[in-house]
Amino acid sequence: MDWRTHYNSRLATPEEAVGHIKSGDRVIVGHACGEPGALLDAMAANAAAYRHVEIVHMVSMGTSPYCAEGMEEHFTHNSLFAGATTRKAVNEGRGDFTPAFFYKIPELLRTSLRPDVAMVQVSPPDEHGCCSLGVSVDYGKTAVQVATTVIAQVNRNMPRTLGESMVHATDLDVIVELDTPVIELPKAAPGEVEMRIGENCAGLIQDGDTLQLGIGAIPDAVLHFLGGKKDLGIHSEMFSDGVVELIEAGVVTNAKKKVHPGLCVASFLMGTRRLYDFVDDNPLVYLAGVEWVNHPLVISQNDNVVAINSCVQVDLQGQVVSSSAGLRQISGIGGQADFVRGASYSKGGRSIMAFPSLAKGGVSKIVAFADAGSAVSQTREDVDYVVTEHGVAALAGQTLRERARRLIAVAHPDVREGLQEEYERRFGSLDAILGR
């Protein structure tokens, strides 16, 4: 059968499309800015037709109407990364959370989280019938491959990214043609604190390094201070508008990379229309599934990988908490552990935890002890550097005593006295014996 015949025979309205979801189904949803919001809205509007439908995805950038109070009999959200619109349901018991390394999620979709329905968003098909998953390849391609029913929003506003991002029209069971704006995430405006952190991080980056960066004020601040570097590379779970500026300035060339030299490699994208227009049909940008992009052994094939991430707390041993505050789930580990481990295997690789010394409300993020119940995301053996606006603490190869000293030095001045008291409880007598 010609792909056009299949395509035309599967066209539906959003309301007709979500009629293919049945009570008790597990539905996997496209990730972040790639989520098909029109399909989710139609599903939520049809809630009365469902009982106990499980909705699975990482961070949602939409409104997540299925997480609203009163939807419990119809939908349960199984979060792989709690976000602003989903964490309340998770923490109130109307949803749940599944811990997982990002690169392992495709494997989970083939096994314990195998979906009945996948809902994704794609670009229109080319002359060969190939659609691109656009800004969200990550676990979306596996979802299309393993789900019993694939419902796709075909959107002319979705950029056609290249690499391993293609799915064929004949793999789509229900097709909704609807041109809605792709979700955008405005570029952050770093403040004074973030700019100092960015400058401190940039001092750890050398010409020819391959970078993993997230999104937000701190990554954008780091990028601001990289204008004088040469031949930087990008192999990251995602990137945003700031990388485009460095490509256009000739700072990011990807010339020194071992894995796909010359290409920016990522699994998904979050940013503004400028980013989406830049990556559209751009052969210098290679998107692929997270199972490959984020695999630590793939990451490590590049030399001099620098992984820059943030976190909730670091204790005086160097243990990192990234996804919870006590027992309250606030996010997820995402690709942090994937790249920390990948950087550790990389020749010349380095991992950096970068964050303001104080959280909102003036609470220190460098603490004597992590909050009770918090999940440790990275062990004390994992992290090479901790960076705040007050400096850089190099932890790799340091004793517990020296780690504590260095972490106290980059904590906020208002909390150093309390941390020093804890230090002296642990090490004071031995320091006296050693003449320190």
C-alpha cells in the first residue's frame, strides 16, 4: 500500500483520535516541548469515558489537565520527572513517580512500562512518507515502535530535525492534522548570582571540550562566558537557544569530538522559535533516542566531556540531592546521572554541580546533612566540582575533611559559621592532632 493511502485513511479529529484510548490503558506522552497538547486536551475533555487510564511521561510543559483534582477515577499520572503542573498530584497521592535513569526509559517502555497507546507530535511527512519527531526524539521513537496504538498530531510548526528522528507515516495508526504553536521556553535572564556562577564554571572549560548543558539561567550564564573558547562541542541530552549563538559565533564547531564530529548531538530541544527554525532541516544538528545519546559509554567515547548540572542540596561529604526535598518529589534525575557517569569514563572528563548557594527563602543548598528522606542522586564519589557564586570546590580525590573545608568555603557567608561548627564536631580533635 502506498504510504499516502495509509495516511489519508487514518485521518481523524482530536476527539475521534482519543476515542481509541480505552479504560485501563497505559498512555505514553511525548516529552517536554514535543508534547501533543491538543490531544491531551481532547483526552481530558473525554474523561468521563475512561476509568483508570495511566498517563506516563517525563516533564510536561503544558497544563496537564489529567492531573487536576477530581480526575483520579479517570486518570493516574505516572511521572518520570515531576514538573510544575504534575508534582502536586504526585505528592498528594493522586499520581505516582517512577525513578529511572533517562537513558533507561526506552528499555522500560519495552518491558515494565510497555504502553498501549503512544501520543506524539511530528512534522508532516516528506515525499518518502517520513515524519520527524522534531524537538523530542528521546523516548518518543521507542514509544512509536512498541505501542499497540500510535496517535500522532502532524504539525507544520514542528521542525524537521535530522539524525535518528524519523518515523514513517505507516507507523502511525491515528493521524490528527493540526497546526498549533510548538511550546516555547523563553530564554532565561541570568541575574548577578547566576552570572558569577557562570563565570566560575567557564573557568573550568577548555578549548576543545565537549559540553552537556541543561536549560535555565545558569547554563545560559555559562554560555555567556564561553565567547573566547575554541572548538567546543555539544553532546547533550538537550540544548537551547544559547548554543545557537555560540555556533553562529564560531565557538561551537564540534571539531574535536569523537562521536559524530562536526555535529551537535542531542536527544530533545527546549527553547524559542529561533532555536526551532535553526534546527529545521539542519544537517549540523543530530537528534537521536536517549538510549543512545545518554548512554554513559557513548558519552565517554568523546574526550574531555564536561557535564554541568544543578541540584537541590549538597552535604558536607559531597553527596548530591537533585530530585526531592525530603520525601517530597520536586523533579527527577533526568540525564544528570547519565552524564556524570559518562564524564567520569571520558578521557579528561569532568562533572560540575553548579547552583546558587542559597535557595529561595534564603535556605542554604550546602548542608551538614541532606533533609531526611531525600534521595541521593549522585554519590560522594561522583562529583568532581561544586560551583556557587562564591567559588569552586574541587572534590575529586579529596578526603572527607578537605571536602568539608572546600564546600564550606563556597557556601553562603551567612551559613558558614553553622557549617563550621558541624565540621569541628566531626574533625576538630583530629585537626588539633594534625596541627591544622
